[in-house]
Amino acid sequence: MALALLVGATVQSLVGLGLGLVAAPVVALVDPELLPEVTLWLACTYPAVTLATERSGIDWCGLAWSMPTRLVGTVVGVVAVASLSGRLLAVVVAVMVLVAVALTWWAVRIPINRGTLVTAGFVSGLSGTATSIGGPPMAILYQHRPPQQIRTTMAVYFMGGAALSLIGLGIAGELELPRFLLALALSPVLLVGALLGTQLRPRLPGSRVRPAVLGVCAASSLVLLGRTLLG
């Protein structure tokens, strides 16, 4: 688990997302009961490490439009999980992200405006609640922005989204002290990953950040599909 967190934290330090993609499948293999609480605590903690070293470039206006609908999407996700097949939801979300990645890779450039921010926030909340993968919708939207803005804006977004999910779990009485203590024990690994990512950034030119972001989004969807279809 620590090794998976190290790799995921390094990737997220480079391109703005990736911690959950790498860590969640490994945590699920070790003990499915640890999900989503352990990964949520870590996802809420790690952005603070990122923001401690760089804070300029955050798109506060974009966050102001996307975070409220993330909350709405979270509520809808809870209802969807309770009433629909979890496998069906996971497949639909994964296919949607793969189609979006394919379209934006070759031709389509999605503008960042109120409509797209509201939509991305809602889809992110829905997919994050239903499948534990909520980063790709926002990452696809911000893929053409400067690397630092991608990292810092996504950091604030992940912190807020994870906090909302933890509050929801707390209200439902699903939070447990041993899982929090495990996340706390693993958290120093995030510092090492952040340091590694910082050292590797000069080797990742700005022109390669966008393909890296799309690659991580596609990989997260493929992992989700594999995890769902293979049981």
C-alpha cells in the first residue's frame, strides 16, 4: 500500500491527478473494507502538501462554479448507488471518460465556461461517489491550461471533494477510527511522493503535460472497467 501511494503521489505531483488511480486498486486488494475511507483521508490530505509549495494560478472562479454542482452530483451519486446497479454505473462512467479523452485528444477543445464547469463538477461528484474516480471530468476540462494551474486547481478541487465525501460518511456513521489511524500512518509517504514529483517536473516539458493528463484519465477508466468487468 505504501509503494502504491508513493507512485500515485509522484504522478499526482507531476500532472495534478493519479493518487486514487494507483492507490485504490491496491488498497482494494489488501482489504476492500478500507475503501473508500482510507483513500479519502489521503486524498484530502495530499493536496495540502501540494498547496504548501505552490499556490499561484488557482482558478478560483472555476472552482466557485464547479464545487456546488459537485455536491449535487455527490447526492445524486448516493441515490444512484442505492437504486441502480453499481457495475452498470461504473461501466457507463468509464466509457464516458474514454470517449471524452478520445474526442479531446484528436479534435475537440472543450471551453472552460460556466456551463462546462457546472457539468464537469456534477459528473465528477456523481462518478466519484459511484466509482471512487472523480478527477477525470475536471482534468479533461483543464488539460490545455498551464501545468501549475492544473496542479493547484485540481489540488483544491480534490481537497474539497474528499472533504465533502468524508462529511457525508460521517453523517451516515461510516467513519471508523482505525481507518483514520491507518491513513495517518501512511501519510508520510505522500511527502516523499511530492518531493519526487517536484524533482521530476523539470524532466516533464509543458508540452507533455496535456498528453500525460489524458493518459492518466484514460488509465483510470481502463482500471475502473477492468475492476468492474472482472469482478
